[in-house]
Amino acid sequence: MRTFHLHLVSDATGETVNSIARACVSQFDNVEHTEHLWNLVRTQRQLDVVLDGIKACPGLVMFTLVDEAIRRRLEEFCREVPVPCVSVLDPLIGALGTYLGIESQQQPGRQHILNAGYFSRMDAMDFALVHDDGQATWELHEADVVLVGVSRTSKSPTCIYLANRGIKAANVPFVPGCPLPPELDQIVRPLIVGLTNDPERLLQIRRNRLRLLNPGVDMTYTDPETVKQEVSDARRYFTRKGWPVIDVSRRSIEETSAEILMLHAKHRAAFEARRPSAPKAES
């Protein structure tokens, strides 16, 4: 196992450089890194702290900085140490500027400006929280996506992730012996997706959760045959309804959400194509 220090320097929240760094590191086996996140670095004094940290724990430096003086000093320092220093956005911004024929604005944190897209994501986040676990089903027609699944199929965190992408997502649990809300048969615009899981994997997750919440209690919730039947019933129900089904057994929340976003784009396009066009005004 090889270990190293990774310094992530940003003049904003650091989300961009952090995501890129983790995506890159994940491609290497038998490697562990100690992550040093330096965010909101916008002055020379703040940069002093960063340089001291790099000097104390030398390692690869990745940065997203737009202030020319700050980034030049960081690059010069790294050459002297010496450690590799990489600007992760320069190639993309350069290519985009060349293609568009205009210069970038060089403004820190510009992607986090409070614009209409930001408030749309916040609205979607509120919607996901209010419509979690089968709540407020009378408002399901306002959703973009409705997730239906057995317990422990990551319905709630998936809805939160989708909300961060501006998608209004609600979720409804599939519980044996309990009818699903009638609103599911009445909504037209939202995409309904069934989530399922491998019974063995689901059983393991449920047992771990039950052990933490209420140890020593035996329930049908963790009975192997009951869980198998529950998953089978859910699959048959989703198929009968004609809903797309996603097996989350070996998927991360990001991967599940990516497929849902793709399904939603197709569903929305088909829905818009079915809508009657507005009548033309008479001349």
C-alpha cells in the first residue's frame, strides 16, 4: 500500500477540485492518500497558511485558483519544494474560451452565484424532504420523479442527490400488505421508477440496521424467505405497472441517480411530444 499527501487548494468551496481529485485517485489500486483541503484561499495571507501546510507535508498539489498573483506564487513555491502542482480547470477553460472566442471572467466561486438554478435546487431539496417516505402523497403530481421501492433501497438519499441536480423527487415505500397510495395511478407527468435490491444484500443491510436500532429483536423484516418474497412481489408489481426498474444492489447512489436522470430526460421528451400543441390564433 502506497501512501501520499494530496493538497487541494481552491478559492471557493473546493467541491470541484475535491470531486476531480477523488475521481482520479479512485483509478489507482493499493493507494491511500491524506487529503488536505484548503478552501476559500483568496488572499496572500491565506495562501501563507497553505504553503506552510505543503512544506510540512509535501505532496501533490491540485488547485482551482483564478487570481493570477496567488496561483503564480503557489506554482513557484511548489517548484522550489519541489512537488507537482496542477491546475485542474485550465485546459478546459482554455479550450472553451478558444472555441467560443471570448475570455473567461476569472471570478472565484462563480458557479455558486445565487441565480435561478440555485433557487430551483433549493426548492427541489425542500420538496424531497417534505415528500420523503410516502408523505404528502396528494402532491405527487408536482414531482419530476417518484421512487417506489422496498425498505433499504436508498430511496431517500437518492432523492436528495436528485434534488441537488434540480429534480423534484418524492419516494414511496413498498410495504407488504399495505396498498400503495392511489395518487400513483393518477399522476401523468412525473416519472415513476421502481427500486429493488438483491435479497441477500438487502437482508444483510437490514440486519445491520436492526442491530443498531433494536438489538435482539427478531422480525419478519429480516426473515430470509419473507425478504425474498417481498423483493419478488415488488418486481412483479413494478413490471405490471410498466414502471422502469433499477436494481441498486451494486450501484452507488450517484450511479442510480445517473440512470434515473437519463430515464427522466426520455420520459419528459415523450411527455412533451404527447401534449397537444397550442391552437394558432386566427388572423
